[in-house]
Amino acid sequence: MLKSFLYTVLIVAGCSFVLSGCAVKDERPDEPGQAQLSRINCIGVLPATPVVKAEMAEDDAEVKRIRRGVEVMDEILSRELGGKENIRFVGVEQVAALQISGGESPLTFDRLVGESIGCNAVLESTVSHFSQRVGGRYSVESPAAVAFAMRLISLETGAVLWSAKFDEVQKSVMENVLEWKKAGARGFVWITAEELMREGIREKLADSPYFNPEGEMTPPAGSASGDSR
């Protein structure tokens, strides 16, 4: 299947990111200036990939949950970034059409993708945990839990321009009074894993120097004052 092929290629080609996904911290290696931002002509959004243990079988319940999380992340990124200027999504068919062996280095693979869509930066995402709540909106046996990581790569230099990690198990206000504001924003109900992931993605994109709160690259390529590249 194309999707299975895609997972295999992305995991092998991007193994350095996948294997370190749980350790990724939010970071801005260098606060970008206008010139640096304007050098990004467009960002290619790669399909999210699952972080699973090698010994796990395809029919393992945890693997199925994580793969569901991958699907949800792709759907949310599509909604949040779809239609935005200078954002291009990389589909399964596009990856399958690349002349690759599966043994390329992460940067070589990313550059091949970038060349195919005309972008000089790519957004990579991994999902390492996705557990649905067990129960309803007002009472649960087990709350929703989500963990994912993202990073933006410059294809010109290979540098990580920005990265972020989200790892949360919803807590009740009684468990942590610091959750009061967040719980209020959620209507004091137990949310689904999909809703938790959406919150996390929006939060991380809003905090990125390369995306504005609406999930649009800032500024659009060539719009920086004094820089027409």
C-alpha cells in the first residue's frame, strides 16, 4: 500500500528525527530576522510519521492508536495551513513518485521532496502517543493523551529553524489548580484526543516565529522591506 510505503520511507529517511521525537524541545536556534524569513520561498508540509518501537507488530493496539494520531495530525495541519500562501502539502503519491532508494540521509530525502515541489524548507511532524478518552464529556475513566513533535528544516543549510514538542494528558482542575484557565477555555469538560491535538498544534504554530497565529508564514516570501528575493 502507498501509505505503508510512505511510512517506511519517511521513517528510514528521517530516522534521526523520529528516534529523537520524544526528546524534542521547543526551540528557536536563532531568532530569525526579516531577511532570513523572506529567504523561505515556501514550506513543504510532509505527511506526519508514527514513532513506534521496532518490536511492535502492525496490529498492536498502541501502533493502531499512533497511526490514528498520524491521520488526525495530517487532517488538522491541512485545515490549519491549507490555502495559506507559500504552504504546500506533500502527498503520498508525490513521495512515491520520487526516485529514492529508502537509504537516503534525512537531509537528502528532504531536499528531494523540496525540489519536487519547489520549496526550500519543509515541516516534519511525528506522533508518538495518541490515546482517546474513555468516558464522556463530564466523567472519564481515562483522559485523552497526545504527544507529537514538529520541526522546520532549511533545505539550503540543513539547519533546524524551529522545533516544538507537545506532550499532554488532560488533567482535572482538582489534580492541578494551574489547569484552571485551560479547563475554563475547554468549558470544564473532558475533551477528545482530536481536540487535544488540535489545541496543541494551534499553540505550537502560534508560538513559531515562522507562522502567525492563523498558521500563515510570516512574512510572505519577497514581501520583506528591502529584500526582493
